[in-house]
Amino acid sequence: MVASPALALKAEADTAPEFDAIVVGAGVSGLYQLYKLRELGLRVRVFETGTGVGGTWYWNRYPGARFDSESWTYGYSFSEELLDEWNWEEHFAGQPETERYLNYVADKFDLRRDIQFRSRVAAARYREETRSWDVMLEDGRSYSTRFLITAIGVLSAPTMPRIPGVETFKGQSCHTHYWPKEPVSFEGKRVAVIGTGATGIQTITEVAKTVGHLTVFQRTPQWCAPLHNGKISQEEMRRIRANYPEIFARCQETYGCFIHATDPRATHEVTQEEREGFWEKLYGEPGFGIWMGNFRDILIDREANALISDFVARKIRGRVKDPAVAEKLIPKNHGFGTRRVPLESGYFEVYNQPNVKLVDINETPIERITPTGIKTSDREYEFDIIIYATGFDAITGSFDRIDIRGGRWGVAEGQVEGRAADISRHPRGRLSQLADGHGPACRARQIFRAPSNIPPIG
């Protein structure tokens, strides 16, 4: 017996997914993906764990959080009207300004009506028979979609240190990623910061301005360079707006999509005097010029890298008064620029303050967190606040928190297997990640690379 066309259509309708596309995450890339999918006329739903848009700039509101890229190169470039309307206040915007910007974008393009907040995705299953995904939320609700797109970011799964006693501390404590929306006062407080990566450096610099006493627990020092931030006047903003086409074209041409282009010369093609003068110039300029705009061989030639590392080490020694402390702040296990360079605004001068102490945990390891503070191998410290600036489970960590099963590549037994990049090339289940582990996003600024990371739908 042959089924009637009407019954066949009903059966197809019964198994049709609720959405054409589901996007996980309402951050920089998620918002842009929603905008583009709507342009295609697709039924879209975005699931966001938080109560607002912004992703990184919603969650990371710790003291001192700000761009290390020029604000006017970081914003979306898909709308001339948006470019004309938004005025950046600083060359390197702080978290509050960036969050305001992303909320402005969400409101301007009416994106919120397709975003479901307080909705953490717990699992996703690919169904071969319907060629669709079932997406389950933590609260038990379930939705179906043809395309599943993860805009969960490469640095969105915070990690706490595996130190005994963390849960026993009776004072205030927080990982920087989960910083509270309410103001936190450091005045007269004894504060500990564990971690001196980019987040720790920004936090330490800001906390030191008002703290009673600050103790920094450092495992690995970083090669830092000055940010040289400043306000943007109305006239300067007009000039920037007039130059947006050239600015974005320049970013498309450079490695990492920064405004800074690599110098075509090799380190040893100039005299020592010229080299030192060039480095002094870069060190005194805003942004990543000293990293991304340096001689072309500083990251591939050991001798060239040793020279620029020595230059920056001399700068650190000149800024930190105590020679012993200065040496602890100079990396010994990697050369300048071989890891992303944190940009700072007075970080090294913090250690000249009499109320700031640096503890090298390679010399005196942390043994445990106590109810009143931190115990190292040589003494106990008492604190009112402990700040964990201990980073993220990068790239695949965000996937490990979602039980993803089915499809063809990179997913097995609920775990992301192999490279995160495999997921972004998923041929059957159409599971796409907007910032994959081996794509341009890990070497570039996420917001400017968003268009190149958005997968084709069809």
C-alpha cells in the first residue's frame, strides 16, 4: 500500500526540526551569526547561559578588564550605519564600554527576540534518520534544529587551581571569569591574587590602586609591554570614522588582523643603534606594535628573539626598583613574543609599592587554602579576599562541558576528540564552531575575524 501525499507531508512535518539553526552563545560571534542567519530568512534560536549578551565581555568584569586591541579596529564592520553611530571613548575600551557596545548592537538589530537567556546547553544528539540535532538544556527542555552552531568561544571555560582547601576559605573569593556585578571594595583589605597571566596583570594593576595590602602569587612571569591607552576626542573619532575603510583593509592584510604590520626588515639588517631606536619607538607607542609590528624574524630567529627579549628585560629592570623582584618578573622559560604579550598600564610599578608583595610559588609552593588565607611551604598568609586569576581550559574546554554525540568527525562518547577544528568542518551533522582551535581566531582578534569564521549554510 502506498502512503498518500498528504500523509507523507504530515509525517515530514511531524519530524521537521523546530529551528533551521540553533546558536550556542550570545557573545561577539554569536550575535553576528544570528544577524547573518536572519538575513537568510532562517528560523534561529540562540541559547545563552547568562542574563545578557556579550559573551567574554558579559562574564569577565574583573577590575581592569579591557581590550588589548584598538577599540576602533575591534568593532563590527558589517554595518555602515553602526559605524557612523557608535563613538568609542578610549583607544582600548574597558569592559563596561564594550558591554554597552554589544548591548547597543543587540538592540539596534532587534537581536534579543531570538535569544533565550538563562539557558545552558547540556547536551546535543545528532539524529541520522532526520538529519537534525536534538539540543537539551540543563533544565531539561529540548529543541531540534538542522544546523547547530557553537559560538562558545575558545576562552570561556574557567579553571580553578587544584589546591586543597579552596572551599574552606571564609573570606571573599572569586575566579576572575565569575566576577560579581556588584562593586567590590579593596580599601583596607588584605588581598591575594593567584596568577599573573594577562587577566592577573590587569587585575593586579587595578586592585593595587586602592588595596590595603596585596600579595601576588606567581608561577610564570610574562613578557609585558605598555598599553599607552588614552581618551578619544570627538575630532579624533571623526578622523577614525573617515578612515574606517582603510583601517579594515589594513587589518585584513596583516597577520592576526591587527592594525600593526610586521616590519619587512630582519633584526640584523640594521645597526645596533637603529635597532635600539626602533624598539624604543615601538615600546613608547600604543598597542601591539612591539609584538606584531616588529622585525620580521624576531619569532623565528633565536638570536633575534634573544635581542628583543634582552631589550624588554632591561625595561623591566629599569621600572622595578628592587633588583631581586625585577628578576622574578622576567621570564626565563620563553622568549619575548613567543606567547601572546599582555599589555599593561603601570603593572611593573605596582611592585614598587610598600604594600605589595610578590611570592614566587616555584620557590615556596602553595600547600593549601586555609579558612583564613593561604599556606605556602614557608609560612601562612591571612587574607580578606582571594582572587583566582588562573585562566581557562582553552579551545576544547568549552566543548567538554557539553555532551555532544553523533555526526561524523571529532565527536565520540560525549567528548570532543582530536582537534576542535574538526568540528568546524563537520560534513553531515552541520555542527560548526565559530572560533576553532586551528583557525584564524586563535591567532587573531575574535570580533574582526567573526565574518571569516561564520560557516556557509546550505
